[in-house]
Amino acid sequence: MTHNLESHFCYHCGERLLQKWEDGFSREICPQCGFIHYHQYKVGVAAIIFEDNKLLLLKRNQEPWKDHWYMPAGYVEIEESIEEAVHREVKEEAGFQVEILKFHTMLSYHDDPRGNGLILFYRCQKLGGEFIANEEISDSGFFALDEIPEKIAGAGHRTMIDELIRNGFVHA
Ligand SMILES: [Zn+2]
């Protein structure tokens, strides 16, 4: 698996970090204070929301994957729980309040220019609210199995949507 390598500076002393490989894994090591920065996955959440056997998708209005569709999703902030992140991202992006029904699955991805990550998918039920186009999202809709747009974002979304399609949108 690949990892984008760029130059960084030490968290502690400001020295430029040296890139090293250990057993095939990338590390950044500070030549001055010895601090080791371990590259780790970013953690994100996404919401699988069905209504009348249609899947909620949002059209991204920013890079990466501008004008591609995906499920409401985003990174988990360090101060919040995973569940709080799900509620926050769905509200921010889709405009909906939801109930979390269950954890669905987790995927890792290596195709996002912002970094490799883990994404945790949760099945959610829409309770209320409405979509308003915003800086991040230009459009929103519920799509039947045979209506899924061609341009789907990466970072686990394409894989997840393909699985949902293979299962015929059976979402018990
Ligand atoms: Zn240092």
C-alpha cells in the first residue's frame, strides 16, 4: 500500500524530520530530539441512509472528488465520540437528524490525496430535517438501485456502494 510522503517538521523542537523506512513502513524521525512520528490512518465515519429502498447520496462540491457522489461522511474530531461524529456529519452535510441503527462495516482506503484512512459505516434512519445546498455539498437525493450515479467518490464509498448494490439494497 502506498503512502504520500512529504517533508514535515518536528512537533517538539521544530527540526526537519527525516523520512525512514522500517520493515516496509514509513516513519519520520527527528535527528535532533529523536521524536518518532508514526504515520497512522485517519478515522472517518459515513452514514448509510435508506428511504423507500433508495440510498441517500450527496454531490461533493469540493476536491477531492468534486462533482462525485458519496454518502454523508467526514473525519472524526478528537473531542467527539464516533456516534457524535455520525450525527454531526449527517446534519452538516445532508441537513438531517438521524437515529443510528447499527454499525455496518469498516473499510480502509488508500486513494485519498488527504491521506490513507479507515472509514466506519453506520446504518442510520432519517428522523427529520431537510437538505440545503452548501459550500461542501451541491446536491442531494435518494437513489434506487438502478439509479446510482456513475461518478462515485473514493475513500471507501465506491466499495461500499458496490457492496450495497450486490446485496440488492437489502439492508436488514
Ligand atoms: Zn525534534
